[in-house]
Amino acid sequence: MKIGKRIRQLRIRNGLTQAELASRCELTKGFVSQLENDLATPSLPALNDIVEALGTNMSAFFSEEKESRLVFGKDDFFEDARDEYTVSWIVPDAQKNTMEPIILTLNPHGTSQVMMPHEGEEFGLVLSGSVCLVNGGKKHRVKKGETFYIRGDQEHYLQNETASAARVLWITTPPLF
């Protein structure tokens, strides 16, 4: 691990200048610069002061952050087929994230699960066919290429009132599916 790179990363994440970090640790700006460029090595007490000033601890400072996976393909998707619809989770383990995208395929005359009122928001893009968004008892037709954006504060669901399947990219925050 490059200690200087990690110090710089955390300093920037915390919105501090080198001078501000140096002041908090009773060091010079020049020494902080040397540390960040791996031209100097801090003593253990100095490193502890820096780590605390950056709002973390030694254990967290030295833990390697796992690189998050950014791209997913069909082999990563998980499908759950029901009588009236199929849910395709298109980002593995998305329930641990801030938002959860799915592709919902509504069979002809099918209805999605009813989403109970919740804190959060939802976005949908109709990929094919058309659906009826029922939000708070009111129906809204959404056709291919159109989107919807709703708050989760009312009971809502999607219906397919046609004789052909409809596909919707549906994103919720927080994850609900």
C-alpha cells in the first residue's frame, strides 16, 4: 500500500487542503506534501494524528478497498418468473446499494406486485409495449420510450392492459424488490 496515495485520497475526500491537514496535525504543509508524494515516511504517532484528522482509524486506513464491479452482462442477471410478470435483477446484490434497477416483463393483461407506501422514489422507462401506472388509485398510460418518476408515498403498481408483453426498466431507491 502506498501510504501517501491513501493520505491524499482521504484528504481530498474530506475536502481538506494540505495546509489544513498539516495544521490539524501540527505538521508543515511541506511535510504533508512529501508524505503524499511518498518522499517521506511519517512516524507512527504522526501517522496516527493524520489518520484521526482524516476522520478514520488505523484499521480502516490500512484496509484495502475492494474495487467495485462496474459492468454486468446477461450471465450476471437473475430472473424470477411469476404468473403475471418476470423480474430480472440486472445488477447483482443491488439491494445493498442506494438504488435497485430491474427489468420487469409484464405478461399480457398482467399486473406487477403492489408496492406499498415507502420512503424513496422510483423511475421507470418503458422499453417495449405500454403499461398503465396506477399510483394512488389514478391510472397513467406510459408507452414505449416514455418514462415515469414517482415518490413512493402512495400504493402503486404497473398493469399491462394489452395482448402483448411489455418490458420496463424500473429503478427504486431504496431497494425494494
